[in-house]
Amino acid sequence: MSIINEKFIILEVSKTRGEPSTSTNLKEALCEKIPVHHDLLRKFRRNFGPTIISEITVDSLYDGLNDVKTIVRETSEISPKHGIVYRGLTIPEVIALLPRQGDSPIAEAVFWLLLTGDIPTQQQTASLIADWTSRRQKCTEWWSGPRGETIISVLRSMPETITPLHRLSAALAIFDISKHAKNAKRYGALPYTYWEYTYEDGMEFLATLPAIIGLVAKGEILSNVNNDGDWIQFFLNCLVNANEAVDSRKSSIADFLRLYVTLNADDDGGTPAAHITQILGSTDLDINEILASSVLAYANEPRSGTILQWQELQTTVRSTLGRTWTERTLEACVLNLWSRDKLMGHKKTDICDPRYTALLNYAKQHLPDNSELKLSQDITRILKLRLKRPKDKDIQPDQNAIAATIFQVMITLFIING
């Protein structure tokens, strides 16, 4: 624990869940971890249950309890020095230590880390990939059979003004895959075993989720989809027509998507979507219903600027400046947008978001000469230089200030929705 003032102390539960599991079965690994975690929590609460960790003021209530610790989230936290941290690992550590394919960590490896606190081995990662592949092969009716047709018929009945995000929410509400949890309640399973049934539903849901996204994106039944490969490969198979993109192009965008999923695999709980998901998780709602509700909170998140908003902003800058511009004209344009609160994707903070840094490193390595990425970096450079003030926090970019541009470049280079 560390003392932060005379009245309050911060208490951190150790992220250690015993020795790393050697099992290549994720459920078995959790069975080893959960009793250790329960013992830890019992001792922790017995010793520190009455301890005060924060105070709530009237302003706190009206500000939505910003910066007030009100909920426990085991998987990640925000470090004042390192930004978001997964199970005690910084973003650079996650990228360096987790099993990877190409230059980026594998999504299944990140999932293993978040659930267990262990850095998975190559064998454990491969086992989880095989598990999800096997599960999705049993659920093909959701994207190529009668249930998939039901989702498509609902999506087609919607007006064109309905956004893809709202369409995804509707599809998730229909995507009822919580049979194990329902059977547990129906047949009176013991409460302490409920997690096992929820685990089965959750694993089938995650294994199949890329296909549901594919239904929303393409608006038609998915046929001849290759179920093999990791989660990202299956995701791309659901978006790209069977004969469309050559392997090298799919490999390049898969590498980027693995990185992006790694950087956004979890949230410390401070965003509305994460908060809603955790709250609804304590109800009797099915997994698909919980996510159908919480995904809507991403409509305007983050408030500092969504990917689409940044893409529109950069298009505005381009159209304002024309084909060629000088440093002076670009600076004038950027500062004018900032003064009118029209320039998103940046904020005053102590550190640069490590997710932005990881994406910037990716861009420098794989897209070094792209003019759109150079413009994005120039906008950030000008803001940091011109708005720097003594004894004030620096202007730092959010990850979307560069993620939006990378996505735009990738969509231009590789046909995704053919």
C-alpha cells in the first residue's frame, strides 16, 4: 500500500494469482487461479474492509464520480506514469512479451493474459486458437444458416439512416448464445459453479463474434468462410470475399488489426461502455444482451474525438490547404481549429498515451512515406510546440489521432468490404 495523504490510503490487490499455470486448457488454468484469488480477496477484505480509500463531495456526484474509486476492475488500470496497464504489464511490455504472429501480439494471447494474469506460452496460445476454431465450427448457423438469415432480415428492415453501430447492437440482441447459463439456472446449478457455464457461453460468443460483425458489414449471409486461423484471420475472412484480397495484403492488415486489438483489449473501467458492461454483468441478462446495450455507449467515445471525427477533420484540413502548403499555412489552420474547439484527438495530460506511441511506431515501420500519416504527425507536432506553456501540462495526442489515419490508409490500400 502507499500513503497519499494523512486521511486516505490506496490499497492495491496483488495481481499475482499463484504460479503461472502450465495447462494448455484455459478453463483448467482458471480452475487453478480462482481458489487462490478467492483466498486472497477474503484475507484482503478481512484485513482492510473498513479502510477509507476515497472521499465523495457534492461536486463528485454532479461530475459523475470522476476520479472517485467506486468499482474493482482486476484486468487493467490507469498508471499515472505508464498509461493503461494490463495485469501489471505496460503496453510496451505486453507487445514485447506476448506470443505474436508477424509483428503483433495474437488476440488470443491477450485474452489469456487478461483472464489469468499469466503471460501465455506459444502452446497455450495455440490451444486457445484451436478451441475458438472448434467452437465457431459448431455455430455456423449464426452466419450461414437460418439464424444468420434472421439477423439479415432484421438488418435489411432498418432504414438506411441507422448507423453500423446501432445495427451491430440489434444483431447482438438477436445473437442469443447463452444456452449454458440458462441451463444452469433451469437445473439448479450451485451458485459457485455459475462461472463455468458463463465461461462456456462467453467463449462461444467471442469465437463467433467476427461473423456477426461480418453480417452487419456485408448485409448478407456469409458463405464459404474459412473458419481456420486465429481470431483476426477469421475476422478478415468474414469481411473479405473469398477470392478478393491476396494473402500479402490480408497479412499486412491482419498485423495492424492484431496490434489495434491488443491496444484496446481492455479498459480500466472509466469509459461509459466499460462501466455499463460491468454493471450489467451483475444482472441476469445474457452475454449478448449486455454487449448489445453497452456497445451503444461507443457512439461518441472517446469524447476527445472518434476515429470517424478525426478522419473528417483531416479531410477538412486537406481541403482547406489544397494540394500544397507551407509550414506557416498549416500552423495557421491548425491553431485556428484549436481556438474554435474544432480540433479533437488531443488533450492536456502528463504523459503521451502509450497506445498512440505503439501505433506511431507501427506507422513509421510499415507506412513511412505516407502523406496522410505525415499530416497527422505534423498536426500533433504543431500543437505540442505552439501550445506548450511553462508549468502546464503538455498537449498530447490520443491514439485516434493516428489510428484513424492508419485505418483510412489501410482501407484505401486493401479492399475490406468488397
